[in-house]
Amino acid sequence: MDDKIILVTGATGYIGGRLVPLLLNKGYRVRAVARSRSKLACRPWAEHPNLEIAVADLLDFESLNTAVRGCRAAFYLVHSMNSGVQDQEETDRQAAQNMARAATKEGLERIIYLSDLGEDSSNPSRHLRSRAKVGSILQSSAVSTTILRSSIILGSGSVSFELVRYLTERMPIILVPQWVDTLSQPISVRNVLGYLAGCLEKKQTAGKTYDIGGPDVLTYEDIFRIYAQESGLSKRFLIKVPFLNSKFLSCYAHLVTPLPANLAETLIDSFRDKAVCQDQEIKELIPQDLLSCREAISVALQKVNRDQVQTCWMDAGELDAPEWIAHGDVAYAGGTVLECAYEVTLQGSVWEVWPMLESIGGSRGWYGMDVLWRIRGDMDRLVGGPGLRRGRRDQSRLQVGDALDFWRVLKVEPPNGLLLLSEMKLPGEAMLEFRLLELPGGQVKIVQIARFLPSGLSGLLYWYLSYPLHGLVFKSMLQNISRESGHSVLSGPTMLQEKQQALHQG
């Protein structure tokens, strides 16, 4: 096997996060690229001897060019569908041009790009047009580019699977548009990975475009029906409603599923385009056992039920901590950081209490006052925030960058600290921190701190109106964490002295 490095862009994303360990297991040297080193450094495979971590932004040519240097081939697995950027097409175009330029300059032999089926329709969605444009840019470079075009990908944590899962489980009657009869050829994430790795091994795939799909050609109505059967649900009724547009459907999906409205709209728009393979050549070049739609859903459900979701659609995106948090210095912003903190002291050790903190949120809840947490989540959902429905990827283990209900994990430092950044729609920026301190005599102190940087008068009003609830909720949380840890409380919960940290202007 060639000892030169294989570059994987989008290594923190849904596909990239699974492809990297697969390539490592096959014996390749891999350079995983992401905008945040910390998001990669906590992955189970981060310490593999054949792995390099490169920090680069595909919109920054110099950083990307440095990451590409010394590589033999590259997997291009990035797009802006889940990034929240305003102009997704322009962002995708710039990133692809930078990749083509860097690959040409550094003499890469291959680029392998995962795209979408459906771009050949008479009026493809904006998302599919953008994906096709990226493929065109890469293939027009001097580097031989292989394009794999897939239909919807079914696997635990995939955005398509999660949309089907939540709609089917929560809505016995589902309002659907006419395109629910559109044909697609869903493919298991396992088979997508098999084709990606196979293209690297088969040199004759260089410069070619292939359609990849599973063995079934189905309507979206069929997929909903199969999911209900595999998950043991009663029959679901799909009511076709004419003139349902993507804006309405995306808001509907946002309220029922964990998907943000902008991502749901992009996904729903692409569903109206027929996504069926036009050729079968890839099946002969890279033979593998293709999972049926029913088998793919069954495997994904087993992973979800066993809490073994390897990667999730929520993993992708930049870990963008505000400067006043990232630098640990309040002088990076102007205004006032408001703080509310409580502490409790237990008999025990930090390692005995840490599992209580690392499993917080998701299906376990927030250790008390869960009704208030649900109300706050529903309020956030109504104004376009993630709410609590997003849950968490793994109920027992956290990684930097994980979504945790309406928070994002900034730091995980077992057994001493957990730092969360709020992704709620707020008039300001908020964080929640837990600290575990080992004390003499077999004691441990839990400190819970909320900090808020208000934005204008509305931010100040929000903080002081919600302030009485902070004390009620925090005390309840600490009491319940203490009780569930099985250790007696020695003191507290008590409020620490309130702090208002002034931030210097300029």
C-alpha cells in the first residue's frame, strides 16, 4: 500500500467522522481536516499512530494548501447545508475552488467527492445545483476527480434518517406534499463508506462519476411505512395536501423534529427531485452486500437503541465560542458578564460524581425541574432555536462539539469540568459550567455556574426576569445530582457571591 497520506476534509461531519477510522483500520495514513482541533482530538481514534490532525478552513486557501501538502489523495466531504451560512451556493463554490487550486498546486493524484442524486432533473433544487457545481469545479481541475452521487443516506444519526424517525414516531397522521410519491433509492451509510473506500483502492474509478444506491427503488411514503413497521409502531397515515410549500413544511418539521428550519427546508427542497441511479457500473467495480431500506433502518434503530451512534448530523459545523469564553478573559468584549453560581459539598470522589454530569441532558433530563426545562425548550423551538428535541448523540459520553439539547459542548475535562455554550435564541450569549473539586477527607465539591453577556436592554431584562428561576433550578439540580450519586450531602447547595464582571471596551 502507498505510504503517502490520505486527506479527509469534513472529518468532524457525519460521513467524514466514520470514514477516518475505516481508512485507519485499512492501514492508510490519514490526515483529518477540521476547523477545530479540539473537536477531533477527543474522538476515539484521535491517538491512532497513523492519524494526523490538521486545522484548516476551506475558505482560507493558505490553511487548506498547508493541509493538502504531502498527500496522495483527498476525500471532499464538506458542504454548507448545515452551517447556517446565508449564501450556501457561494460558500460551496469558494470552498471547491480553493480545494481544486490547492490539490493542483500540491500535485494530488485523486479527489473523491460525495455528491447527491437528483441534479439531472428538469428543475433541481438550489441545494442540488450547488452540489453539482462543486463537482464541476473539482472535475475541471488538473486533478482526477471521482464523483459519487447518492440518494438519501440511512444510518443512525443521518439527517434523512432522523427526519423520517421523528416524523414517524411523533405523528400518527402526517401532512405531506404531493412529492411524497417521488422515487428515491436510499442507501445505507455502511455501503456509502464501502464505495468511498473502494474508489480509493480502484484506480480505474479516477475521473469518473457514479450513481450509488441501495437495492430498493421506493417512494418516500414507502420509507415512512417501512420505518413504522421496523420500529413496531402502529400504521401511520400520510395525508397529501396540495400546495404545501417548503417554507411551511420546514417550519412544521422544525417543530416536530430536531432539525433547524433552514436545514429542513434545504432537505425538503431536494426531496422533490427524483433520486434513482441511472447506471450500475459501480456495483461491478466495487462489489459489496447492499443493505435494503428495511435492513438499513433496522441496523440504524439498533444503534440508536443501544446508544451506539458513532456520528450524527449535528456534529458538523464550526465550534465558534465567543471570545469572552474562548480566551478566558473578559476584556475581549464590551459590557457586563452576569453570573449566577451555586455549590454543594458531598462525601465522595470526583470520579464517582463525574458520570452524573457527563450523562446530563437528553433522555436523562437535567436532574430536576424538567417541566421548566421543557417549557424553556418549547419557547426556544417556537422562535427558531434547537430546543430540547435535539437531545444528544451518546447518552453516557460527551465529546467536544457535541450538541446537548440546546447547548453545544465546548470543553470536556474528566473528571473535573464541563463547559457548555448556549445555542438558544437569546438576547445575548450564555454559558453553563460545572466544576468538580476534590477536597481533603474524601469530599468533592460541585460548582455550577451560569454566565451571560447581555445584548442591550432586552438582554438585561431577560437575565433579571429569569434570575429567580436560576436559583430554583440550580439548587434542585445539585440536590438531585447529589442524591443520584449515592453520596451524602455535607453542605449546600448554597449560592456563591454574585459576580458582575465588567468588560473593557476596545
